[in-house]
Amino acid sequence: MANQLHVELVSVEEKVWTGEAEMLVARTTEGELGVLPGHAPLLGQLAEPSQIRIKIDGGQTLAYDVAGGFLSVTETGVTVLAESATPAESATR
């Protein structure tokens, strides 16, 4: 198994999704950002509105529409803290 990225997507009301992923893509106020295992630590503000895409094993992509919040990348993984997060219409590519 290739290196995996631990991802947590949390909204104000609940933990929306947590698990291992191959990659996470998010749109921040600085532009679109792709995070792979081993990414340098950073803190970014999510653009509004935005979408988080999580690529998991088997080529499946989970997509969530998010409003407000931050993205934190550390050596242990990625945490997305959003005001709200709901499954997007087109979740698999």
C-alpha cells in the first residue's frame, strides 16, 4: 500500500468524514491546493464557497461543499475545519 494521508473533515456540528486518503484537494483564498502524504505543514483559509475533494483507494473521489473555515496540514495529516460541509452532487470522477 502506498503512503496514505490521514484526513479529518469537521463542521461546526459534527465530524463529517475521517479516514485515510491518497490526496486531498481544496480551494483556499490563495488558490487551489493539492495535499499528498509528506506535504509541508501549512495553515490556509478556505475560499467561500469552496469544495473539498478527497481521493481514496480504488480511484473513488469524495466531494464536499464547504462554507468558511480553515485547512491545517501537519506531519500527521490534514484537518479541515469548516462552518458547514455537505456532500456535493458529483462525488465520483
